[in-house]
Amino acid sequence: MSLMKRISLVFRSKANRALDKAEDPRETLDYSYQRQLDLLAKVRRGVADVATSRKRVELQVNQLEQQSTKLQGQAEKAISVGREDLAREALTRKSGLSNQISDLKAQHAQLLGEEEKLTLAQQRLQAKVESFRTRKETIKATYTAAEAQTKIGEAMSGIGEEMGDVGLAIQRAEDKTANMQARAGAIDELIASGALDDVSQPGGGDDIARELDALSSGSDVETELAKLKAGSRPEALESGQDGDVLQPESEKSADEGRQ
Amino acid sequence: MIVRVLGEGQYDVPDDKLEMLNELDQAVESAVETGDTDAFGQALGALLAGVRSAAVPHEAGTLDTSDLILPPADASLEEVRDLLSGDGLIPG
């Protein structure tokens, strides 16, 4: 027998076994309808749970990307002050973050996919439950308990199959997100512990930042000094041509006008 | 005939496409039997693509049962084995 047939048979027999056999088959309809509403609520919660996980991963990606940008800045600064060793360290840490970021982005895409699938499953189930409700009322209004048996069987099989499908979708989504949530938890802890922040918090526990700060406060003085020197030099040169450096601006331009 | 792809919903497949789908189905079946994960992924992908291309979505508001039920597109070989054995995967 073909694979498709075998799966169909197993699936259907399991879905049918799940149906409750009540004394008055019409009661089965109400009971089943209640279970359908419960399942619908469960899918909605599933969609919300997956969305929460997705947002959490988004937030983490943003945080890690900010850290990565900071490390890039540190590397550039380190190079500008001639400290290749510090730049190398910053870039090494950045590359570690990049791996985590691409891993998180892959998770994000997967969560988005699960969210879409569950949303569609919810819409399909919603449509079937709505039909079932109408069918249920018709059956109860039209048939006696004895007559209703076949009609009920048909309606129940149809909805049972959909419920089995949706139930499976929820279970798979839960299994997939559970693993991701554990990893997301680990990254949250890492962020909260400051292990990632420290790398780029100036004056914090970060050695790169500390060294760069020390270097830059030293080099800032040198830069300022160089600026002052450079600022006075061009005018000194000009003074050779135009006369007194200390001559007031107005007179200087008047001199230039005369030339 | 109505074919359900788990996780996707029901499709109406014209009867004259059944032979083509049976061939694709055999490839999935033999991959499951030999435990060849790569071949399984490809064969399942081809089978589901075959269904989707041959079919139109079945009307959403009906309570019709499906003639055939197929595994989800991203099912693993183990999941399909579970589906076949009736253990675990289908919530009772």
C-alpha cells in the first residue's frame, strides 16, 4: 500500500478514535463543538506564544548588532592610534557576535514561518468550526437521535481530521520553539550579566575600552596641542608675505585691498 | 479527490493526476524504507510540489474528509515514521 494511503488510514483512525461516543449522538455534537472552541483558543495562544518568542529574538538581534557596531568603532579607533593588537581583539569579539547574530536571524526566520503557519491553521480551523456549528444546529433541529447518526458521523469525521491536523501543527510549533526559547534564555542571561555590555562600555569592565580611553585621553592632549600648533603655523607663514601677524583683521584686509 | 497536506490544508486533485502522484509517492516510500534522509527530503518536496501544482485548494468551509493525507512539507524522516506507526505525533 502506498505511503499516502498508510498515513491517511493511521491518521483517520486516530482522529476517529478521539471522538467521544455519547448515548444520544446529538450530545456528541455539542461536546465536540466545545472541544473545537478549546482547540481554537489553543491555536490563538500558540500564535501569540510564537509571536512573543519572535519579538524576543528580534530584540536580541538588535542588542547584539549594537554591540557589534560598538566593537567596530573600537577597532577603528584602535587602528587610528596605532594599536593593532586592540583592534584585533575587538574584531575577534565582533566576529563571535556575528555568529550569534546570524544564528538568531535564522531562528527568527523559522519563528516567523511557524507564526504564519499557525495563523493559517487558525483561519482554516475557524472556517471548519463555523460550518460545524451550522451543521450541528441543522442536525439537532431536523433529525431524531436515531436518524442523526450518519449525519453526525460525517460532520465529526470532517472536523476530526482538521482538529488532528491543527493539533499536530501546534505540537510541532511548540517543539520547535521550546528549543529556541532555551537558547534565547541563555542569550538573555548573557546580555543581563553584562558579559556583552562590558565589551563596549567605556570605563566599564572592558579592557579594550579602558585601554582605548587611556590612549585617547593621552592622545587627545597631543591632538589638541597639534591643532594649536597647526593653527598658528599657516598664519606665521602668511605673515612672512603680508607683514604683521598681530595686525588687526580690518587693517589686514585693507592692506590686501591695496595690493 | 481531496488530498490533505498536513499543516497546509486540503486540496482538490483531479483523478487523472493520481498516477503521477503515485510515482512520486513511491520515491518517498522507498526513501523512508532505506532511511536515506537526503532522498527523502527531495522526494517529499517533489510529491508535495506535484500535489500543489495539480490541485486547487479545497473549499474552506466544508466538513469533507480527505481521501489522502500527506506529511507536512518540513517533516523529518523520523516524523513520517511516527505518522506511519500512529505513535505520538497525532494528538488523540
